[in-house]
Amino acid sequence: MIIQKSVIIAKLRERGLDVRADFVDRELPDEVDTLRFGGLLSTLNLDLKELQAPSS
């Protein structure tokens, strides 16, 4: 699955994790492949379900 980096950054900032958000902004591509970066997302305590766009 592909998730926009901006969604990850927004979720981290929402939690007050600005330093981690800045790291993600610097290090990850604009479109984040969850298979490739799943370990990092897990380390950041981000659940894929909460990062998915809401369904219509």
C-alpha cells in the first residue's frame, strides 16, 4: 500500500511528535510504500489503518 508522506507527518504532529515528523519529512519519499517502510512506521507507533484515507 502507498501512503502519502504528508499523512504520516500530520499524524505525528497531531501527537506532538514534531522531531519525528521532521525526520520523516527529510528521509522518506512523498509516496511511502508500507511494505518497504513498515518497520519504520511500526517504530513510530503508526497503525496502517489510522493512516488510510477514509472510504467514501
